[in-house]
Amino acid sequence: MPTEIVLRPGETYALPLQGRGSSGYTWSYTVSGDRNAVEVRIEGLSEPPRLSDDRPAAGSVQEQLVVTAVSPGKVNIELAQRRSWEKDKPPLAALILVVRVQ
């Protein structure tokens, strides 16, 4: 998984994130630096798994972080996967992605 990427305005980068929503974990992010340099969102990659009778199956939807470059600058995107009710525990997974827009 990269820790730094370089984009030009108008380019988009997608980083796959392991989904664990069925266990209560969600991804969140914070952006620091030149915040107007990028647009950031987290989105699901697929529908939840289903059984043959169309009931939901156990499992989590894979997610991705989508970064779109808007204007020159540098940002740090801090990602954390945690349960919302476990505020005092460290995240299950964490990553800092540095984005340079040139």
C-alpha cells in the first residue's frame, strides 16, 4: 500500500480498504494541510453478499478511499478503522497517505 502519491489536478486515485463493517468497524479520515487541494470520500466497492434466497449473508463490503486532485498543494490523509463505541482503544488499522498535487 503506498504511503505517498502524486496527482495532477483532475486526476483521481482509489485506495482499496478492507471492509469489516459486519464486525462494527468503519473507516474514517481526517485531512490536514492544503485541504482545498483534494476532494476525499470513502465508498463501498460492492453490494453486501447475499444468500441464494436473497437474504443478506454474513460478510463485509469492501471499501475504497477516493482522492480527486483539485489544485496544487500537499495534504496528509489520516485513515483509521475503528468501532465508534471504542473511543479509547487504538484503531484496528491505520494509515497516513501523503498526497501531492502538482
